[in-house]
Amino acid sequence: MATLGFGETGWGLYLLGGAGMTLAVTLAAMLIGAIVGALVAWAKIAGNLPATLIGNVYTVVLRGAPELLIIYMVYFGRVVDVIGNSLGALGIGNSTTINSFLAGALGVGLISAAYQAEVFRGAFTAIAKGEIEAGRAIGMPRFMRFRRIIAPQIMRFAIPGLGNVFQLSVKDSALISVTGLVEIMNAANKANGSTRQPFLFYTVAACLYLILTTFSTQIFSAGERRVAKSFRRPVGS
């Protein structure tokens, strides 16, 4: 218990800091994935052959390539270096830490986008086409149809799938330890290196991941129930 405590010789705060970094990277990755995934999903359902081809290639490549390879490609990319060094020059954090965070969030986010795109596409195809046609028939503009008919139902059908993607992103975040960012896995590795107690710290790391995924499951389940209240239940259900 002293080893896992919060005193000078304990690793408790260090591990909790790693858990906080894991959560921050995952949330940033989900945001990036939602934006890119929505664009990819739109490309796949737009009915335009070049756009559909680009969307299909993106999902095939990003879901087929090893996650670690994607993170390496992003981490050693020039864009991340430019952004990180610019923020570091402005005094906003350390450029090395910023580069590692950006690489992790962007790498995991791009992977997440491939899965979120399929979730959004599947949610769109689940919408009754008669509702969209009814909105068009009464003269609803395109944006209004999207805001009042399409978007609410996409979120209704997509929440369960997004919950799975969130858990996948939490586990993929373990790979960003190779960039030097101190998240759960990196913190556990450093604690093990100092104390030579691998079973203890890797068990704690597993428990931290389990806590994050369990709470995320509860949150997404609550969101699913809340959204479902806005839709009329079928007769006899």
C-alpha cells in the first residue's frame, strides 16, 4: 500500500495522472474522430463516385493498418512538429509533451474516425426514408431536414456504436506510450522499472482501464436511454 500511496515514495498520484492523460487523449481522439468520421460517412453516402471511393479507401486502410504504425506515422509527421513547436514557443506547455499529446490524439482519432464513419453510415441507413421524404414534401430546407429529422435519429442509432468506439479508443491509447507521453501504460512501465514489481503495477493499470471503460459504458447507456425517450415507442412494445 505504501508503494501505491500518495506520499513521497508512493506512485499513486503518478498513476492517477496517467489515467487523466489517457482520458484526455481519448476525449480529444473521439472529437477528432467524430469530425473526420462524419465527413467520411457523408462521402460514402453522398452518391458521388469519387467521394464514395475516397471514403471506402479511408475506412479500409485505417481499419486494416496496425494502430501502432498509424501512430508512428503521425508522430514523425511534420504537421505535429510545427504545431507543437509553435505552441511551445508561445509558452503554452513543453513542445515535446505537446507533440506527444497531439500525435496520440490525432493518431487514435484518425483510427477512431474509420470506425465512427461506419457507425454514422449505419445509423443513417436505419432512418426511415419516408420521414426524410415527408420533410422534403412539406418544403423543409436541406439544413432543417438535417437538424430536425436526420441528426437526432443518427445520434439515437449511433450512441451504442459510439460507446464501443470509445472503449476501443481507450485501449488504443495504450499504444501512445511509445511517443513518451505519460499515460496509464507509460506510468506503469516507469513504476515497474523503479520498483521491479511488474505484476502489481500492470494489475493496477488493468484496473484503471477497466474503471474508465466501465464508467464510459454507464454514461453511453444513460445517453441512449435519454435519447430514446424522445421517440415514440411502437404499439405493443
